Amino acid sequence: MARKRNERQNAIREIVRADSVRTQRDLVDALVARGFKCTQATVSRDIADMGLHKLPEGVYVLAEDLHLQRMVSEFVNESNRAQNLVVIKTLPGTAPGVAAAIDVADLPHVIGSIAGNDAVLVVAQDDEAAEDVLFLLNKLHRPQDR
């Protein structure tokens, strides 16, 4: 039973990072599409156990991604991808903090990051992984009124 829960929660991590999940029903549907048998009540317990949070935009984010979300929403101006590389433009002096948040988030298939003063270079395992990183960054980005 614990093994099924762990597998399901690992799938939830992947789904939440890869998609803009807005409702528990969306999450149940995504899990069922991956072959899991679960109910909305089960997913509700998983959300509580995992500490998932809903951003003001209405999408779920993992607890471990909250720090990254704060850093991205406050300091990132734009992100772009070139093959397996993601270049993140930040406010001056904030790139090291953004890079550290990326490293702590332990994103799948990210090899590492390098920060300058106002830019971060993220090296992903392949093009698809870089696209996933870019999607997550865009999902977490909430431009602040500056």
C-alpha cells in the first residue's frame, strides 16, 4: 500500500511540474491516464501529505518548488531555451540566488546551473528536459509590479 502511495505521489510530482494542474479532478484524470486507480479523496489526501500549494493563478505547485517560485516571480525577467540550455535573465545581482533555488529544487534531468550577475545558465540533460525547465519557470513566473 505504501509503495502504491509512493509511486502515485512520484507521479503527482511529475504531473504538477509538467502541467498546469488547476483542480483535484485534473490531477485524478492525469493519474488515471498514467494507469493509477484513485479517487478525488485519495488525491486530496496526497495533496495534503505532499504539502502542495495553489498559486494565486490557480495552479498547484510542489512545496519544494515554493522557494524557486518566489525567486522566479520576484527576480526573473525572462527565460529562453537553446537546445538543452536555458538562459534566465534576472534583475542585477540576483542571478546567484535564482541559480541556488534551481539547484535546491533538484529538478529532474537538470545537470546544473551557472550564475553571473544578471543571468543564469541551466544545463539540462537533453532538449526535452530543457523544455520542461522552461515550462516550469514560465508557470512559476508572476511578474511583480516594479
